[in-house]
Amino acid sequence: MGSRTKLMPAVASKVLDWAAAAPDRPAIVCGGETVTYAQMKARVEAAAGFLLRRGVRPGDRVVLSAGNSSPRCVLGHLAIHLLGAAAVPVDEDISDERLRGIIDKTEPALIALSGRPRQGSVPLESLDSGVAAPRPPATVGFDEPVDILFTAGTTGSPKGVPQSSRNILAFLNAHVRLFGVSESDRVVIPVPISHGYGLGRLRLTLFTGGTAILVRGLLQPADILRAFREAGGNALCCAPAGIAALFRLTEDALREFAGQLRYIETATAPMPEVDKARLARLLPGAKLYESYGATETTGSITHAERGDLQGRRGSVGRPIPGVEIRIMETPRKEAEPGRPGRILVRGETVTAGYWRDPERTRTAYADGWFATNDIGYVDAEGFLFLTGRQEELINVGGFKVAPMEIELALKAHPAIEECACVAVVDPHGITGEAPKAFLELAPSARKPTEEELKVFLRERLESYKIPAQFAWVERIPRTPSGKVQRSLLKGC
Amino acid sequence: MTLEELVRKTLAVRPGLPITDDDGPGTIDGWDSVGHIKLVAAIESAYRVKLRPNDVIRIGKLSDIKRILKEKGAASV
């Protein structure tokens, strides 16, 4: 049974404390702006005034763009918490279809988006037009949603993961110790704050009074270097794909910051050994952390430091404090050490279930355990190794993509009769995996060019979901019951 | 192939949408992190040049790419 304790969400509450304790310290550096804690408090309270005037009340949901390009995304997020409502962060370039799905599921009181107006949204900029006003006490039940994050479902329809104060505080408590974070941290965050990993690092940095330096991915590698050089970044949280892209685009430029970087953390996918060795060579004094987790576990389940994984290729470290891991060979039989099975997780960071989705919740959650999408084993020393996936998601540089979502978009093309998507090795050597689409031509249709297909998909999908390769086939292989046999397409 | 055509093809820009020298990641859909890397790889292949880190970090819009390619002596940008 959930707790009846009510409190202000932890990060918003701490930001107000830091505004009193360290008013002039930068809280966010983003989009050419530096916002101190005192300025942040004033702007968050003004944004809360705007939301209140637009009818947002405790317990409501608010969908908002959560990009790394403007401080408004963070200010809006905290303003929602200040009112006791739940934030539903979405990508800035979210497709209309995915946005529609999220709106249908969350029934938000308000939608605040950057870029072009959509579906009755207000511009994110309007948050700046607010005036601080008396507001209701900002308290949320300990087990009620603070944020609802949407993640890929294998059926293509988005899954909402409500993260509560219980989950977030457990995450923060564990990571403050693991990372040895302090007020002097200036963390460069190029991973999107609309997703669990980026949002988690933003929460951790603001909670501990550090400075979050938000960068728009690896779009401009110069921005990352500038974040170190000009904004004084002394830590980096990044997907392994981001490190690969940095190497590809800037070679060994990271060496310049060898005396400055305290740590680099990677998560969302295993980092290639060759990149780990290169980082260690360039930054001999920096700690290298690797994490593994899921949105449903409010972030990392395991953690490793440089050296922990020597001789343990494929390991993602040991469980973080407060997390238990269990490997199930079958739904009822636990695996012996060293034997693979589905990875289950239990602990305070594990969320309670999917938002208004009892069927999916029943499938993945039972007795406090969450069944991840991954297959792995634990060795005798307690290190977790990943060996595969339970479901057929494609990991594009840390973004999990459901093949079915791409297939549904492709099937809307009149020249495509049937299609199937699988993961292939990214031809550019950056994102690890990339989608490849196999296509059957509709009778009498003209075969569209690859360029035409990409343009068609751009209207319907985020860019990282667009297949890197297309192949026309006579027939998509299927089982007698009609299920696509993706395993037969892999390697084709 | 002109640079504009290469950008259109690599980033799947919608036909009919104009592209100017001032366009860049903020104004062209699909010019995101992954698109940026694809574009660098496509430029290197199409113009037979190697973009060094100092070149890559100067790319903020199309005109920057043109200037870099001219400096490298690439023909018909």
C-alpha cells in the first residue's frame, strides 16, 4: 500500500533552498543563457503563476517540451512540480502521432511546446509571461506521479512510466553517494532531458546545488567543447554513441580537459572496449562510470567504475545500493549464478506500473519486481552481464525504438504492401544499432526511391527512427500464424 | 551534386522546402546529432575531403560548409 506522506517534489524543493543558500551560483547554463539559483526561483514562481492562471491544479498533468536548448524547459518542469502537478516531458521534435498518443493517455490540463503550435498547445515562451501568485500548498503524495515519462512499447504505442517522489528520492540518495557529487559539480548533459537518463542527471545536479550545462546532443561538437572550455564543465554524462561521435568529429580534443574533468559517465548501452581504452588514455585522472538502467527503474540499476570491469567484458557492473536483481530462467525458476535469464529488479527506485495501462503493468510488474526487457546473468561476484533482449527493440544510440512503430509509418505509404524492421549495425559506426527496413512492393505500384521514403517518414517519425537502410524483398518471412520472423531478416 | 542537394538527400528534407546558406541545425528538420554525423560522412565522401576537428566545430550553417570546402579546394560546391 502506498504511503500517505505528502511533500513538495524533491528537486523543486531543493532549488528553492539553494536559491536562499547560494543565490548567485549558476543553476543552468543553456542556449547561451546562465540562470542562477535566485533567478531560477523567480522564473519558476512566475511560470507557476502562468500555469495556475491557465487552470493547472494539483494532480493535473502538463505536457511540455523538454529540450536541451532553452532553460524554459527546466523552469517549466519545476513550475509544474511547484503546483503539485505531474510533468509529462516530450522531445522537442516529437512526431504529431506520438504526441497525440501521449495526450490521449495523459489528458493534460495544459500543453506547452516549443516550435510550431500543435493540438491546442501554448508556446513554451509564454511561461515567461507569468507573474508569481499565491498558489496552493505544493504537496504530492509520496507514491503519486511527479513526472510521467513515455518510453517505447513493442506494439508501437507509447508506454507512460509515472515516477514518484519515493522513486526519485531513492535514485538521488543512491547516486549522491555513488558519484560523490558536490555543489562544485558543473555537469555537461548532452543527453535529452525528455528521457530518463538526461532527466535523472539534471535532477541529481540541481538537487545537490551544482550547475547543469545543457547541450543539444552531439549536434554541435563545438558546444560540448565550449561547455568544458567556457562554462567550466567538470563532468560529462553521455551515451556511448555520444563518445563515439565526439571521437569521430573531434578526434582527441577531449585531451585538452584532462586536468579538468572529474568524471565521465555513460549509460543506455554498453560502451565498446576500444572507446573505453581511448578515454582512459586521454583522461587518465578522470573517473569513468558505467551504468545500466531503465525508465521503469528511475535510472541506474547497476554501476561500475573504471577498473571494476577489467576482465569482465560485457558486464554493466553491480547493483546500486537499495536495488536487488534476480535472474529468471523461466517465469517460475530462478537461474543459478552464471546462467542467463530475464533480468528482474526490485527496490525503491522501481516504479509502480504503467500509467493507466493495467494490462502492460500485469505483464511487467509483480510483487514489487519489475521484469526488464533484457536477458543477462550474474556472476559469482555479483556482476551483471547483458546477453540479449526479451523484446525486439532497436537501441539507436541509447534511444529505444519499437520496430512496429516504424512499420506502421511505412505501411501508410501506398507503394508498400508489407514491411518489417530489424536492428543492424550502424553503418556510420556511431549509434551502435540502426533500423533497417525490409519492404514488399504493393501490386502495380512504382517503387519509391530511398530518398522519397525517408522524406515520407520524416513527416511521421523522429529522425533517429528513420531506417539507415532499406531493402526490397519478394516476401517478408512469417510464421504459419502470420508473425514476422525478424530473426530470419537479421544479417540479410 | 550541389551541396544543397547533398543536404536534402542526406537529411531527407521535404521537397519544395527552400534551403539557404543561412540554414543549419536549428532550421532544417533532421539535422540533429545523428544527421550531423551522416552529413559530415556524406560531405567527406562526395567531395573527397577529410574534415578535421577544427573544421567540424566551425559548422553552424550551410555557408560554413561551403567556406570550409572552398578552403580545401573542393570543386563545384
